[in-house]
Amino acid sequence: MAEVIRMPKMSDTMTEGVIVSWLKNVGDVVKPGDILAEVETDKATMELENYSKGTLLHIGIPAGGSVPVDALIAIVGEKGEDVSALLTGTSPAPSASTDASSTAQPTTSNNSTATVAPAVSASNNDSRIKASPLAKNIAKEKGIDLSAIQGSGDQGRIVKKDLENVSTSSASSKTAPVALPQIVANESYTEVSLSQMRKVIAKRLSESKHTAPHFYLTMSIRMDKAMEARKQMNNMSDVKISMNDIIVKAVALSLRKNPAVNSSWLGDKIRYNNHIHVGVAVAIEDGLIVPVVKFADNKSIAHISAEVKQLADKAKNKKLQPQEFEGNTFTISNLGMFGIDEFTAIINPPDACILAVGAAKETVVVENGQMQVGNVMKVTLSCDHRVVDGAVGSAFLQTLKTLLENPVMMLV
């Protein structure tokens, strides 16, 4: 009996998915474990795995089309099996808007079964190379020359698994020739369709900004002792510890001492979380994603450092799994590495607060009536006033300041 394949919910915030490309065509024999398609969610581009044995009888959504979660996207069954009854009233129309990165165009036969046109070239300079969009992205990030890769997909098409064992060191060192800038006298612009990630970022942060009454608390923190402690830690640690790793640990311990900040607004009630899961905002090509360091208060700074690096690498390569970017109870957004002195951040639901971290700057400070040079970092806590009051947020920042200005206290 034929089985319907529906758009799965691949993250907690996913409401729809975009079919980036189909890796199987109507009529292909498929088995459990085969990858049918590449799906762009609001968080990452992920592979759609098949769990049925038979023939791909129907593709309901062409490459580039978007459909809501649980909508019919394909049917697998016995060859020649009639699937018209399954299609009655269940085949959704694809969205008219397609992702700018999707270049494969659908063709439709007389029985309304959509198939996918041949894969586009992986390079503008070599139309003979065939590769999936996900494989092209991976190759671009790693600097891999696709002309040297033997594809295992249909008609020699290069797919993700063909690049898994290709190291960066074996990548081609070729670079494209530098083109001279073209002087254009006419006005022009480029419009790019929103990715699923950008759609969700816009929706969630707009809702947060307009529904949660934000207020902001800014504090200056002397970072001299923390910077010296970092040097000493890196002399002993197997992983390179960053200032952000120390801040994550200090935040986690501050949340333990100020549990009212580790909370969420749920409409008719407030949730005070007993566990501490710190989200660390990471900028990627499509927008912003927040991997989560779970139970951060129970982990050493070296452990946090290794975990944050691993999560950030996965985020940039779009390999994060849902459990790795869900469940945050507090979020940190650090732009200090970009030279930003201070800023305010929009609260990341369901958190009640987010901490914006600026750069530690060398400046003149006054201590005991004497001027001296010191390193000062400004942090701004954005608070949801429905949950956290000014005195509660201030107490949290006072604890954070004490820990960062006396980092040995984090070891006690």
C-alpha cells in the first residue's frame, strides 16, 4: 500500500519548509535510509530521509516550493499503484515565492506529478559539474574543488556524503580571477527572497519587541583581572579559552544566585527555571542562530569553551540538530569581537532577559582617587518588564560584575 510522506517538523519553531532540491525522481526505486530531498528550515538545510520501501510514485512540491509542516510532499508505493485517492484534497499548492538560492525548476506531467529538472552546475565557470545546493555550500565553505570529486548521485551528481571525507587540506587552492569593478551609471538593486531562517527571525523578534515591554540596564565592568586569569588558564588548558567563555560561565553562576532572571513569560503565568541553559548567539550567513550550552553552571570554563566552539562550527555549517538550539533559559549576544562598545539586544523568546556584551576597551579609570589605565567592558541587560523588575535585573548585573572583576570566585 502506498505511503504518504509529509513535511516533518524539524525544529521547535518550524512552521513550513522549502524543498531546496529533490535527490530522487518519480519512478526511482527507494529504500529506507535513502535521502529523498534537501529541506530548508528556519534553522538549517537538512536532509529528508526515506523510511519506506518501494517506488517514488509522486512528488507534490517542486524544488523551490514551500509548504507547511505536515503537508503532503511525496508518495512511495508499489510501481504502477494508483495514488489518486491519496491526492484528493491533500496536495498543497507550492508557495509562489521561492528561495533565491534555489535554481532547479520543476516540470509537471499530465497526471500532475511534479518532477525535478536536472541539477544545475556547481560552478558558473564549468557547466559540466553537477552538485546539490547543500553540496555546493559545503564545498564553498571548505574551499573544495568540485571538479576533483566523483559524485555518487544520479548522473554523477555530487551530494553531501561525497564531501564528508574530503578534508580542507585537500581542497583546491585555486582562486577565481579578480574582476575589475564595473562602473554603472544607472540606479539598480537586487531583491533576494527571504530564507526560512530569516522569516522566522523577523517574525519572532518583531513579536518580542512589540509584545514584551523591554527596559535596559547598562553597567561598566573592569576586566583586568579576568583578562589576566584568561592568560593563566590558556597556559594550562588544552583548549583556547576566550573571554566569551569566561562570560558564559559568569552569567551561569549569576543566574544561579539570581534565579528570578532565569525565567519566562507564558501569558497567564511565569516559569522560573531551575536548570540553567545559556544560549550563545552566533551570526551565520542566513541570519542568527542561538546554540545552547545546557547546564552551563555545572560545567568548567574549559568545557564551555570546547562546547561553544563545537556548536558554533556546526551552526556555520548548518549541521546543528534541533536539541542543540532549543531550550535556552537566558541568552548572550556578544559583539565585542567586532569592536562594538555597547548596544541593546532584543529579547530572545522564551527568555525573559538577554545580555548584550561590548568590547573590553583600554581607558582611563579612577580608583581610590587616582587616575590609572584599565580595561572596561560595558554590558546591557534587556529585560521583559512583565517578568523582571529593575531591582532584580540590577542585582543580577551586580553579581556578574563581582564575578568578572574577581574571577577566582568562579572557582570556589
